Amino acid sequence: METHQRTLARAVSYRIIACLITALFTGLGTAIAIHVLLTLVHYVHERVWLKVKWGTQWQGSDQKD
């Protein structure tokens, strides 16, 4: 299981890198606004996918997909 803090840290670190790349094409102010929104979307997306059991294997599980 992943903590909320870890999910948030991963999302923020990815968005910082992506923001710097976007800033090269759009300017820093626009890039920051875009990536703040995308960070929130990414966080929610990751948390939703953690609830999806499809395609996962849990230790000790006898279930077959």
C-alpha cells in the first residue's frame, strides 16, 4: 500500500520536471498554472488506480486473473 504522502511526492516531483519543460515553450507563469492543475489531477488519478484490483498481484493471494 502506498501512503498519500508518497503519492503526492511522486506527483509533485514529476510535475516539477514537466513544468520546466513546458516553460521552455509557454513561459513560466503559464507553465506553473497548467502544472498545478495537472498535479492535482495526477494525484487523484493515482489514488483511484490504487483502488483498482485488475492487473495486480498481492502477496499470499491465491486468486488468478
